[in-house]
Amino acid sequence: MSDNKAYHIIAEARRYKEEREKGYREQALKLFPWICGRCAREFDHKNLRELTVHHVNHDHDHNPPDGSNWELLCLYCHDNEHQRYEEQVRYGSKGSSDGKSPTATFNPFADLKKLMNKD
């Protein structure tokens, strides 16, 4: 292989790497610690492929360079987040307006004393 051809291959590989690093995943991995934002699992170079970039507003075209629409989630937490989002879209929100789950109102033991004194 000639030196000129090797130079072009190396230059192309460098350009490809630079272009790839402009992607939101590489940007997010530089901005944030390699920790899942939900379960706090830590990642290193060996298992980094299991750490995903989640778009907080679910718009994959909204990629501000400050990372304000990204959070790093492990594969499991990312799948869970998308499942919860799909259920919300499909069935609507069942929580109250303050974001907390509604409190239970059913009391299975409400008439227990009355039922026990039926003799």
C-alpha cells in the first residue's frame, strides 16, 4: 500500500471520528458523568454501550448543545421511561395535576367491625 493511500485512509478515519463526535451521544457523554440518571448505575469504557442518551421531551430532533434535553439512562431505565411515556400517550395521565399519584380511597376494612359483630 502506498504512503499516499495510507494517508488518505487515516485522514478519512479522522474526519469520520470528528463528524461522529458532533453527534448528540458523543456530546452528552462528554457533558455528563457516565451514570444512569434513574438507577445511578455507573459505567466505564467496558459497558458504555449500555448507557443511552434519552431525550427528555421525546423529540429526537431537539439537540441543544448545552444538553438540556438529554439525560443518560441505562438500557433498562431508558426502556422503562419510553414504556411509561407510551402508556401516558395511549391512556392519558392518571395522576393529579401536581405530578403525584392519586391517593387510594378504597378501604377494604371500613366495615370490618360491623361485619365481625353480625352474630
